[in-house]
Amino acid sequence: MAAAVQTETVAITINDIELHVPKGELIVESVKRLGLEIPIFCYHPRMKPVGMCRMCLVEVGFKQPDGSVRKMPKPQAGCTLPASEGMVVYTDTEMVHRDRKGVLEFLLINHPLDCPICDRGGECPLQNNTLAYGPSTSRFLEVKRHLPKAYPLSEYVTLDLERCIQCGRCVRFTEEISGDSQLAFRFRGASMQPSTFQLTDFESRFSGNVIEICPVGALTSSKYRFRARPWDLETRPGLCTLTPCGTNVFYDYRSGRLVRINGRTNEDVNEEWTSDTTKFGHDALYNNPNRIQVPHVREGEAFRAVEWSEAYAAVLGACEGKRTAVLAGTMLSNEDYYAWQALARTALATNHLDLRWQKTLLPASQMLKARTGLPGVQYGIADLENALAILVFGTNLAADQPMSYLRTRKAWFRNGARVVVAHHEASEAESFAHVVLRYRPGTAAELAAGLANLLAPELADATRIATPEWTEAQTGVPADRLREAAEALRGTEFAAITTHGLFDEANGVTAYQTLALLTSHAGGKFNGLVNHANEQGGREMGFAPDLGPGGEAVTAGMNTAEILQAAAKGEIDTLILVGCDPIRDFPDTALATQALENVANLVLVDSAQTEACAYASAILPMALPAERDGTYTSSERRVQRMERILKAPGESKAPWQIAMELGLRAGSSAPYFHARDVMDAIAEQVPAYAGARYQDIPETGVRLANPEGLTRSNDAVVQALQSLLGGR
Amino acid sequence: MSELIQLGAQRPKAPAPDQLELRFSDKAIAELDALRTHYPTEKACILPGLWIAQREYDGYLSPAAIAEVAHRLHRSYAEVEGVATFYSMYTTAHQPGRHMIEVCTCLSCHMCGAYRIADYLEAKLGVKLGETTPDGVFTIHEVECLDACDRAPVLQVGDQYVGPVTEADIDALLDRLRNEDSSAVVQLADSIVQVHLRDTERAK
């Protein structure tokens, strides 16, 4: 998008080494170019510098015409000092060492030094900097300041005010990154403390990040408190499988048990942030006390633990020649989905398989691609950052796509991108929106038509009736505000973002497709993202009733709702649930319950006991994502790999392995020995993954490109619009 | 505030926008709307907004007052509270009395007996510096330099300086203030609000 920018450089000298750096670069960043380091507390590369902690003091001077250096009389904070021509910086002089000692002595005056019981002990910047640069003793003999300890700021964050060194990182995070401004400094001077308004609940979707950026143990995780010492932890890179963003994380575990999740830097996805769902949601999943250890088969009222072979025999016996359907959860890996759809379509001879759990389930012929030729994902999360304007439509972005939300906010905060937020209820994104279009629930399609009327002249015939005034009458969005929104977007190659959640609104599908079409006509890019972890990957693997691997058309089977309805009527003999519980996941709980009650054989492949267990005839233990190898495709179509981190409990197996072993017994599957073998099969079958090799997927993942040369067709959407608008 | 809280107690929640009991009068709302136009952002309007609130809430920036300012200026509660608790002329600790008597104890006043005056005030009113008399009439405070060394020892009451003061002056001052129904703290807040406003924007 942006052309190569010519950056002006300046010549500076750091510790007698001359180098050229971009003009205005902060000295704390410039020294990194030499492999040097300045100790810091308050400085954070992703936030504006404030110079609060004074840890980064350096000596600075300027070259004089006669070649000598005139030093400034006082040291300067490297984090707020922009590089300028002729600047001479010293990071290693006697004076700097004395200054650092002094700053640390001051910081430690009121610090309680309760390191032995502090969660940060062992990975604490204050400890590290004191060890490297600090004084060995303190001259302070007086009584230390005493303040509340372990105050629970929220369900997740515990505040220890005594430990705080008032660096302001947490305050700036909520102000600059997450945008909820939930934390601020109250009082001043020695009594200054970061806290919420009147110490009320810290309500944020991103509160966990302040724990990670706190340079001391002032903000600690309520869930991780006192559970481990950092040096006892083992850490491995992994992925979040709870949000659709593909957030990169570290799994920290101790004695094989997951104790915490930390953000892992991936500039293309999450930078270094995590949402609270990611950071705190995995604990309940992996440390569930009701994990299933071994296969079980029903015997009368009770279950009997059996060998895998017996369980497989029972499952295949229940499937053979029976009307079978397979439903899957959204957390499986690409390999799992591929293996299960292959099993269903061959050995089980059924096309009744689905992984979608919304109310509205579109048949392939009604989907965006089929009706307009446009792909549903046209740009990546990181591309949002460079957008001049962003249209957030029909979604609570912070909840549905947390990482897209942070990028959208960053685009606004850093680059002044204009953000238009259209939704029927209040959402976080409104706080920085240029224009808010709050439409009446169920009128998203009319609003999309109204926007199309203003932005896409090619659709004028279809949307002639949808003038701003008409749109105001239909949706309650003032005509002027609609015009203002259109002005903000016009000619900007704006990025439109919505989610499949929009389908569940009245005429939501029409709204979604109109939006895609108008964005394309107006020269923008459209993302209509899935809302669940690996739903995108599952669809691409062909785990759908009417689409095979790679989107090839197949004989249509029943979708989730139809399967459950059929099951409720007793028209399904065997229902296989892989990592899902319809009672929990399906919006219509009554139907789900009725379906499970009326299925003769319910086969459950799951990691932990769910309500569905009560109806099961066989239960097979499944390993969770971090307990096996696999690849995952996030909502922006980034394929990332997560290798096994934890040991799966008992005899749990990966779902692809269960599918493969069932297939082998039914005589239809090739033997796979590792997820990479399944990936090879995927590379053959799914065009978008052609040539993909499991071990070649880079650490940051690969974003799948869209095939070029897609033609756009208006007809189907125009027809839908006309029937919608004409009916008024 | 110990581990026990963490284990058991419910955390209080910040009030939702529709739970706020908004107390700004029509005049105050008009003033705030006028002040908003003086600044490029609403954030910049927090300080004068707080002065209006200090006047509307009888000289005390209670949590409710802070929340109201935040709500009206579309800022977060925490941010406005941070501003209010930073500046010492905003009263956020407790409801002050009708009259706030501020005793300057900086160098010149100190040399001229400021602490003698402060002790006398404490003894006479029966409260310590920073406290309010039980009848809610007086609050006494120690403040830094009032920039009136020529009148040391000096007191500030509302927007008036009194000084140099002796014990006898204080007796007379307290008697006079006790009989005044109008509140000096509200009057001070109002005069600061009026200073911010343009002539055309002041309520006639």
C-alpha cells in the first residue's frame, strides 16, 4: 500500500562508535543496533515513551566545530531522547553507572523486596536490573511505605501496590493499546498508585496483558499466583485455540500441567498481546478435573472401561449400514478435520457432517463465493494497520476478533485511520469511531443497501430506493450520519470487516453479501471472518455437508441443524460427536437434548465429560490441541503449526489418529503415522494447501493467498437486495 | 485488603452509564458545553469540568461527581479520577465544610508564626489540619506558598486572602464566616469556572 519511504538519517556516536540511524529514533532503540542495551522499566517499544522511571539515563553531548565533545551537565533519559545530527551518547561511563545505582536505590526504597513470595521473582526486570546495575546495599534505614497487598483488581488481575515502581506501563497499555482506559494513576508523588476508578472491577477484554508488561510483581495473575516459580516452568511455543485469531502464545507448564499462558510475539498476528479469553481460558480446558482417560463403552446404565480395539469395534458395529452423521467442534486441527471428513465420506458413507454451530447455516450455493465470486477473506490482520479507513460492520469486534480489534484501534491511534462502526448495539469500537451507525436490530441489510447506494454506483439500479432518507426511516441511522460515513470511506481503499455472526441477524446474509459487494465496487477489501477457533480450517478441509476438501462440490448432506432435527425424529441411527457437545454449543438447547435422547448410538470423541456423556453409547478420549501435533488455520487464513507441548492424559489420542484407526479397520484409510502424513494428503487434495509441507510451515505461519483473477458477479446479491427492498 | 478479600468478597463494579445520578444543573450543562468549544479535545476540558462539578457537588468531588464529569466528557472514570486526585485544589478526600481556611506554612509565613496560627485554629475549632468541624462549617488545611509573603502569615478563605493575621483576627474571621450562609468553597469553584468562561458565555 505505502511506497518505500525515504527516511532521513543522522550520524550519531554511541560509545565512540559512529553510526547512522533514522532521524528522531529514540536513543534507547539506537543502542540496540550496536547490540548494546540500556536498562529500562517504563519504556515499552509498542507504547509512547514517558520517561518516568529514569532507569535509561545516558550521558549525551554534541560535537563541537573543533571536534571536541561538549557534554550536557546532566544525564538524559534515553527513552525520550530522539537521535539528532552530531549527537554523542555514552552508555558506559562512570557517571552513567553512578546514576543507575542511584535510580535503583531510589526505586528500591519503598519496594518491599518480598521476592521470595513474589510471582515475578526469577523473571523480574527489577531484580535483573538491580543485579546488573544496582547498588549492593541500601542506605535507607527508615520504615518502608506500606500499602494494600494482594488487592483483587479483577477476577484475573491482583494488584500489589507496595511493589509498584510507578512506571505507568499498565496505565499506558489501557490508554493506548486496549483503549478502555480502565487504569489511571490516582494521587501523586509517593502516594501515586495505578488503579481502577475507586478500586472497582478492572473490566477489560485485554487485562491479562498488564500482568506481562508489569516490570515488577505489582500486577500478578490471580490464577497463576503462587502456583509455580518461573525457574520450575517449562515453556514451549503454541497457539491459542479459543479465539479465531490464531494468537501466538507460550504454554508454561510444570510437571506436565499447564499453569499459565503468555503472549508470544508474532508481528503479523498478535504483536505480543493476548485477549483474556486466550490468556485465562486455556486453564479450564487443560486442567479440567473431568478429563476422560480411557475409552468407555456403555453397558446398561454404566460405562465400562475398554481397550481401544474393543471401542473401535463397537463404534464400527454401530455405524455399519446405519444412517450415520458426524458433528465436530471448532477446536480441532486441520489434520483432524481432514481425516474425519475422509472417514465419514468413505467408511461411514455419509455426507452428513458439519462443524458450524450458529443458527443460520448457509448451503454452499448461498455462500458469498458462489453468489458473487468474491472470497470471504481478502486481507490479513496486519494489513488493517495501514488502512486509511476501516468499516466495522455488524460485529462486536473486540469480543469476536480481538486481534483485529487491536489492529483497528492501532490504525486509528497511530495513523489516524477513520473507523466507521455499524452495529445494532454498543461496542468497544465505538469509543474511537469516526462515525457510529447504530441501526435497529434486524436492519443490517437495509443499512448495507444504504451504504451501497452512496458508495457503489454500479449497484445503483438495485439500491435506487435505498436513499439516505429511506435508510434513516428503515434503520434509524440519521441520513446525514450515513452520508458522513460514506464520505469517510470514499476513495480510501477501506477495509471492511464483519463476521459470520452477522448471518444470525434478520436478512444478515444479504447484509453480509451486500457489504462484500459494495466494498469490492468501492475499491476496498472485505473480511467476513469466522467466529470460532479453527472453523476456517475445518471448512477448507471439507468438513461440511456440501463442500469437499478445497471447496469442491459434493452430494449435499445435512447440516448441523438438520442433523439434530433428523436425530430428534429418530431418523439418525448413529451420531458421532468429535470435540463438541450440542447441548452446550447449539443455540437451540431443547432440540439438541431431544436429538441426543433419540439417537440409538451416540459416539463421543471428547477430552472431558460433558452433558452429552449421559446419552453416549461409546466414549473415546481425545487429546487437546496442545497435546498433539497439528496445524490450524485462523480466521485470516493463516496456517500455523503447533507441536505437542503437554502429554495427553491416559490413553487419549489425536482425533485424526482415531479417524485413521477407524478407517483402517473399515479398510478405507491409508495409515498415517504423524500429523505430517495427513498434511501431505491435504496438500494433494486441497488446492490452497498445495505443496504445503508440515515441517516447512514457518514459525510465524503462512497466510494463504487468494487465487488471482476472481470475477465479481452482482446478479445474485442484486436479486436478493431487490426482493428485500422491493418488499417494502 | 488481604488475601481474604481475594478468596471471598465480591468486587465492586463501576457504575454503568445509566446508573449514574446526574446532578449538573441546566446552567452547569450550558457552561460545560461552552467550555468544550474552547479546547480541541474533550480530554482537555477535564480540569474546568471538574471545577463545575466541584461547584455543583457542594465543594466535594465525590466519586459520583467524578463519574458525572467523565460521563459528560466521554472519558473513562479512572482517567478523570486520576486528574482530580492529582491536583490539590480539588477536594476528593471528604466533604469539606462550608468554609475552607487554608493556612500558608511556607517560609515567610512560617517565620511570621504560621504554625502558631495553625495551632490556634486547631485548638479553637477542635479539629486537626485537614479535618472538618463536626457542624460542617469549617475545614482547615495547610497549603504551600500562596504568593502573598507581604501579608505573612496569610490565610486563604474562598478566593480571598486574609493577612497578616493574629489570634484576634482569627476570632473575628471565624465569627464572621459562621454567620455567612453562602459557602466559600462553592464560591471559589464558581469564580474559577467564571474565569474560564468568555463574557458571552456567562449566565446572566
